[in-house]
Amino acid sequence: MTMTWPGPWKAILIWTTVGLVAVVMGMAATFPYDALHARALSELNRNTGLDVRATNWTASWPLGLTWRNVTLTRPDWGPIQLDLLRAKVGLFTVLTGGLGLDVEARLDDSAPSTGLAEAALTASSWSLAEGSFSLKGRLQQVDLSKIIRPYVSRGMLNGDFVHRFDSLQAMASDLKGKGTWNAIASDLAVDRIPLGNGRTLSLVFTKVSAGLACRDAVCEVTELKGDGLDGSFTGQGTITLQQPVQNSQLALTVTVTPGTGFTEKADALGFPPLPVGTPITINITGPLAQARIAL
């Protein structure tokens, strides 16, 4: 059976479709990409505390931007290099008054299956400070030595997250929302762990897993454990979110059980002999960027 449209309805449908296509193409052709580019970098700088620079950028149809050779810097951090950073605005969400934004970052654009971070942001309005929004994403085979060096010399990170914020109007003191964050790092080497008197320690773990359950500004550690030749550890505590994220406050208690590798390193650093399997309690407090570690 073949469905036929009455003449008047067929004409109305055709002209409606043509009109919608014309509107969409007109928006894409006249959209202020320069202003979007400047606003996007400004928001990244303001909300992350990072200085974001890119050697070149291009617009993509219908509402998207792609930056290449991106450098993220902070005075107290080493620079982070991204081959590609892409942001795409959802056209349908824009037409309904909201904001839908897909962000993709790649450490190495020539290796599509590694070094990938993706996030999708959905907001009730273009102003994140005035309405609720949700954030969902994943990390795939991210080389940590390129992100948080010199404190990590190797390690591959995979993870996922989902978080809903009710408002950002009082980010520092009255953040509202909830979410979960999970991550697993494999073959992880952590360097320059401060021990006082100018001494530092390096630890190697086969696997480290961490999980957070956040409600409002406080995130509870639901999982924190690792194991390897240097030993194993478990942890608990809270992270209080602040803006920028580097100022978030840590209150963690970690129990480390030394392995054979740790005992050899402790002897070289002049520590008292520690039998393999003897637990040590470590308190980690202070801001995320400059945490204090006490045995």
C-alpha cells in the first residue's frame, strides 16, 4: 500500500522542510565563530585555572570548533600538550534554548584509540551560572606521564564520570549536585613523593583504582587501592571541591603495606628497617595542587 499526501499538505510539508533547512544553513553561515572561539577559551581559562593556548583553530559545520597544537599551562605545573581539542554545540538543543556541548581531547591525533578524553555537557541555558547542567564522559588509555609529569613517569588511565550540578552561582562554598567518578591506572610509577629534608620517594604499582561519590561540594572516596612490587595500599577520606579544581581540599588517610621493592628503597633513603607486610598510615591533607603528606 502506497501512502499519498493530498496536494495542499504535500506542498506545506515541502516548504516547511525547505524553510527549516534554510534556517539551519543560515545560522551556520552567519554564526559568530570568532566570538564563540574567544568565549570558549575564556571560560576554559576561568573555570580550570589553566592558561589555554592553541596555534590554530578552525570552525566545523554546523556549530563546532577544532583547536590543534593546544598547550595547557599553570605556573606550578609542567605544560600539557594536546594534538587536538574539539568542541561541538548541539544545534537542536540551541534551538530549544538550552546548551548541548560535546568535547573531545586527544594527546596524539595519529593514535585514535589512545590518549582520548570525551565529555558531553547538557545545560538548561547558555549561562552555566544560572541553571542546572550535567556532565558525562570517559577517559581512554590516557598516558599520565604527559599529563602530570614530573610526578608520574608512566601509567595508563581509563575511567568514566557522570555529574549533575544544580548551579554554579556559589561554586566555592555552596556547590549543589551529585555524581560519581571512577578511574583505573595500570603500570603506574609515581615519582617525587616528598618525605621531608629534601628526600623523595618513587613507587611503582601494577594497578591502582579509585572511585568518588560526590554530593554537593564533598566527594567521599568509595574506592582507593593499589598493588605492585613496592607493596599495596588502601585509602579513605573526602575531597572538598573548590574553584579552580587545583584548590580542592584533601582529607585522606592511606594505609600502605610495604613490599620488597619499598623496603629496598627505604634502606637507600636511610629509613629505619621496615619488615615486609608492616602497615604504615599516611595522612594527606591540603589543596590538591600542593598536598601535604605526613607519616
